[in-house]
Amino acid sequence: MAEPATGVFRVPHSMTFPRRLLRNRSAAAGLVILVVILLTALLGPYLVTKNPIKTAPLQRLKPPSTDHVFGTDSLGRDILSRVVHGTRISLVIGLISVSISLVPGILIGLLAGYFGGWVDSVLMRLMDVLLAFPAILLAIFITAILGPSLPNTMIAVGIVYIPHYARIIRSNVLSLRERLFVQAVGHLGGSHARILLRHILPNSLAPIIVYATLGMGTAVLQAAALGFLGLGAQPPQPEWGAMLSEGRQYIQIAPHVAAFPGAAILLLVLGFNLFGDGLRDVLDPSLRIP
Amino acid sequence: MQLRYVANRLGQLLLVMFGVSILVFWMLRMIPGDPAQLLLGEYASPQALAELREKLGLNRSYAAQYGIYLTKVLQGDFGRSVRTGAPIFQEIWIRIPATVELAVAAMLIATLFGVAAGVISAVKHRSLWDYTAMFLALIGVSMPIFWLGLMLIYLFSVRMSLFPMMGRLSMGQDLPVVTGLMIVDALLSGNGTLLTDSIHHLILPAFTLSTIPMAIIARITRSSMLEVMHMDYIRTARAKGMGEATVILRHALRNACLPVITVIGLNLGLLLGGAVLTETIFSWPGLGRYVVDSLMARDYAAVQGCILMFAGMMAFINLGVDLIIALLDPRVRIHG
């Protein structure tokens, strides 16, 4: 790993950063939710022993009871077990989708902001083209082309959000490239690659971290929407959006089938949003909403 | 308004739409399988396939194919639907009013409640009102709208029987189509029962679709109002003895509205996307549901037509918003 160069961005007041983060009510609440969900993803499958895929036709559409805390679905599967197993899937979707957006997004934003001119114009117009589509529609189109599956959902959601990260990084780079420490490295003969990777990129970490955290929530929502439309995870995978889709058919007689996976999505997205808002307040107080 | 600014924005819009057409064309060519086979079905004869390939220009180079495609699109020819055989442009055209009606109703709800919540939060800063409104706004942006729609259907349609579950009018009701907007058509027909019925059908889907923009508008209104409330002219207005309501509504809100208008405009585009899910849940016969149905039927030409239409609508909405903002704020057209 590269050692931090002089003038490289460090999380402000790094010694007190965790404490400041925990003192922020939004970040603390988000962190609690995310830790609980993470523990559910890691330990849940060992604690909830019912098989999430095994069908039991005689037990179909049972309301919540002591035996089935969240009830059963149309095939008699235990909904609690499916929600718990689905936690891993949703977390992985969030992580991978955001990673897919981040890598090209950062690269495009860095190049466009740093070089400016025609490089900026070409790259940003390309991003404008992607932004011209409503996000869910573009994701639907990409998934339709790639074929409905969980990995393709992640790719689609990842591609859709590339322009958002590119724009954020670009605007950050535009202000950074005028700063004295960046200009000094240039005058001392530092190469473009060195300036970008050792000086500008590390100083852009704060907005990247903030928007990536908030982006996880958005990615989970979009992937769930694709799952809901039948374009995401395929049966019998216990993905929350797909479970909601199934619940839709039984909303009049068994609302619990849709209620619990939806509540799980809400909780996870709320966790990312609360934590992201708190992170933004701590890392970049200038963006803070009073 | 400076003509140069408008021309510049129009030029950018055309450039983006040109890029959109290339991207959609390229993506359609990426779909595995032969388009001719897709159109004619599995059991088509080799001769029929060859004829159709020739007719569609599939034997030519990609550049030539793109030329044909662009010419047709510019003439409003998106091809024919595999499912119905009808021209896709016509299929899209008859569905646009339903989506527009839903999006406009949702935006009205979002603006009304969002601005009110934002103003109250700012005026009663750090009070229980403020915390509750902002928590609800956070829930609003975190909630899957397709789940909210289902829960509202269960609560208000299944349990309480207050609102209908789906559609734009009750079974057996019929309304002569003039504009395609049910409420407007009901008003034009002078039939009060149909007007009530169409509003009744609109409330649940519009509220579902409004939640995310409502939450965003509330947050922006609050932060914008908080900024303005500390300005000198507000203090002066109060010092002159103006009533608090006048200070807030006439001086603070009017000056705080620019970012709010921007967000409202940008969210109109978001509403078009959200309409895909809301229309699917409420069986609302608009463009969003048509995309999903076409997708399920592998009617890619229809999907392509809808996507181009959505992108075009979004581009024009964004242009409209930019122009309104430039009209309201001279700094934008000078620096923009």
C-alpha cells in the first residue's frame, strides 16, 4: 500500500474521528442498524435453522405464529428464514454494485476534472447521455439485454450510477487542482499520474466515502426494484425484492408475505442513509444540513 | 432572457439526445439472438427470415443500420409491436396522458406537503415538529415505493375499502377521451360522478409516487429556509413590525424557493422512473406499465420506443427547469 505523501488528505482530526462519528446521532443510529444487519447476515443463518428454500405445501400462507415468526409464503417456506438469508444477498448487492460504479466513476471524474478541455467535454457528455435515462429504466434495459440474474442486476445498477460518482469526483478535482499543494507538485516535476493518484485522489476520499455509503442504500433499492419486476435474483433465491413480488399476488389474503421483506429493505436502506448523513456531517461540515 | 443561453442549452440537449439514440441502438444490437427471428417467431421459414432481414436492413453495416434507425425514429416510426402488431408510436402516444396525469398529481402532492413540512421544520427549528418531519423525510427516501404501494393497497383498499385497488376508473364506467387525462376529460364532460371516481382512483398511486420527491422537497425547503431566515432583510422585516406569517411566506419562502424549484423540476424526471413501479403495482395503464409488460413479452422494439420517449421527456423537463431558473435568477444565465 502506498505511504501517505505530504499534504495528503487525512480524515480530519483522525484521533477523534471514531468518537466524533459516534457522537453524531444520525451516524450512531445508522451504525447500530448496520451492525445488527451485518450480524444477522453473518450469524442469522446459523440461528434460524429452517431451510429458506424447502417448500411445505401444507404450510402455505400461514400468518405469523410462534412456529413461523414471520409466517410462510405461497410455497410454505419460512419467511423469517428467507429474510435472514436474503440479508447477505442484499449486502453483497450493495457492495458490489457500488464498487462497479465507483471504479469507472472515480477514473472518469479524475480525468475529466484534472485535464479539463476536450477530455472533460467528451467524458461529461457521455455521462450526460447516461443521466438522460430515468435510473430504473436504464437498469431495466441493461438487465433485459444481459438477461435476468443477480450478477446482471448488480452490473446494471452499477453502470447506472457511474455518472453520479464521476460528477462528484470531477467537481472535487476541479477545486483541488487549483490548490497550492497540487500546483507545487506539478512545478516540482511530479507526473500527472502521481499528482492524480498520490495527491488528488486521497484528498477526494471524504466525498467518495460519503456518497458510496449513501449509494449503497440506493443500490439496494434499485436492485430490489429489479427483483420485484422479475429481472433480479431468480427463484428460489431468497432475494427481498423478488419475495415482495411474490407477496404482491397474495396481498389481499396474506399481507405478511410482502410486509416483512419490504420492512427489511426499508431498515437496511435507512441504516445506510442515516450513517451516510452522519458521515457527511463529520467528514465535510460544509455540506452539513443544519 | 438571453437568446444565446437558450440556444446553448438546446444545442446541448440535441447532442445528448443524439448520444442517447446511439446508445439505445448499440444496446439493442447487443441483445443476443436474431431480431428477425425474434419478430417472426421460432418457426419462421429461412426465406421469410431473409426477407425481413433485408427489409429491416439487418444485412447492412452498423453505420447504415443506424442511419435507417435514426431516420425512422425522427419520423416517429419506432416499428411495430411484436405483441399487438400496432405501431409502437401509437401505443406509446395513447399511454402518455395516464403517466403525465399520475406524475403531475404526485408532484402536486409532493410540493404541497413537502414545502409545508420544510417551512414548519425551519420555523420550528430543533423542535419535535422539526425532528418528526425530518425523520419522516428520511423514511420517505429510504422506503421502496413498490412496498409502500402494496401496504397502502392492503390498508386502504383491502381492509378499509376507502380507495380502489387499481385502474383509472371503476368497472363499467366509461368516459369519452378528449385529452386522455381522466380528470380533465371528466371535467369537460361535466359528469361529477366520473370526476369523483377518477380522483378516487388517482389518490393512492399518486401518493405512493409522491413520497420520495416529497421527502427531498421537505429537506431542501427546510435547509433553504434556515439559510434565508438568518438574513438581514428578514430581521429588518420583523423590526418593521410585519406579522410572522408575512415574513415567512412573503419574504423568506419567496427567497428560499429557487433551490426548491430546481429540486421539483429534477424530481419530475425521477417521477417518470418511479412511474414504472407505481403503475405496475396499481395496474395504471401508463407508459411505465407498458415498458414492463413489453419487457416481459420480449417486445424490445416497444421497450426501445418507451426508453427513447422517457429520455426525451426527461431532457425537455430538465431544459424547462433550467430555463425557468435562468428566468428567475439572472446569475444562472450570466455564469451558466
